Amino acid sequence: MTTPKQRVPPEASVITVVIIDDHPIVRAGMSAILSQADGVCVVSEGANGADAMRLTLLRQPDVLVLDVNLPDMDGLHITRQLRAQGLTLPILILTAYDNARWVFGLLEAGATGYVLKDEAVETLVDAVRAVARGENWFSPEIRRQLLARALIQNPKAERGSAAKTTSAQPNLTPRELEVLQWLARGLDNSAIARCLAITKRTVQNHISSIYGKLDASTRTEAALWAIRHGLVTVEPDDDCPDDR
């Protein structure tokens, strides 16, 4: 176990982060990237699952950045343990693994985002900020997997067509369906607002309504519902113009 670095406590407006990764060089690199970002402060680092559990409870961070492959327990087990204890903080998975078992297992366990390490230098700060706002963040490859799973589970769904109303849809309005489709593809509220030419506050209101109708408490739960019911019907690479 490594001794976590103790830093000056941040101001309330700063996003506090705990990083868990068993590779010191990777951990140091991610810490440096986040520490240089405005409004982000890495308050502790750890190298294994025991550190993840202890530091999350001790430091109460706004975001936990968690590697999957740790020496004592894997990220899936840690995520399940934290959720079982009632902890609702965003868990951002940072890993080189993109196979379906890890991706879908972690999302269903309660992970909030999934960043591949080969993209982390460019996207980690944005990902941390997004999940801290209560949004999801998926690397493009992960979003493609989510779309592929939806299409496999719903082979009759036509790509590029509007989702048809079915008994599985709990009275979502046409606009809520549109918002849910963009949300399931990993877009944040600002990007959804641009795509639909509405305000960010309107997007937030639609998402609150969606949560209530789906009995969901997180964007991940709502996104998984949309994926399971085949509501993501666009082509994987057909992103909204000016998307992040």
C-alpha cells in the first residue's frame, strides 16, 4: 500500500479527486494532468482496492478515478462494494481494458464513466468535470459498444430512424426520448442542448422528468434503460455537430 499524498484542502468550489492505480508512473501522470486543471484538486492517491475503500471513506472526494486491474481486488468488486455501502459519488473508470465484460459489468455495478487510458491525456479533465456534474462520460469506443449492444439486443430496430413508442416506454414525451437517446450516447447536458437547440436548463428539466418516469437515480441507470430497450437508433459515428 502506498502512502497517499496529502495536499492543502481545496476550496468548496473545487472538485476533489481520489486516484487509484497500481502503476506509480500512470498515477503520477494522471495526478499531474488533473492538478494542473482549474477547479480540480487531487486530494489522495492509492495503489490497490483497500486504498480505494479507505480513501473514499476518509476523504469523501467528489470523484473517484479507479483503475480496473488492481493487485488485491478488481474495479468491479470495488464499485459494487462502494455502492452496497450507499456511497453515491461518481466513479470514473480509467483503464486500458475495453472488453464487454468489464464495460457492461462496471456500468451495471454503478460506474459513472469509462475512460480508456490511451485517450486520458486529452479527455481526463473533461471526464472528471462531467461526472462531477452528475453526467456520464464514455470514450468513443465505449459508446460504440453501447450502441452495438443495443442493436444486437434489438435487431428489428432500424438505424437512423426515430424510436417507436412501445409498451416498454413509460409515457416519455417525444422530446424526452430525444434527450434520453443523446444521454445514452454519453453526451453531457451542454452538448445535448446544442444538438436539440434548447437551453441547458431545459435539458436538466427533461432529465429530471426522465429519472422520475424510469425510476432512475443516475444518468448511467437511464442510459442503460435506453440501451436495453433499443432507443439508441443512430449510427455510432453519427455525432452531433460541435459535439465535444
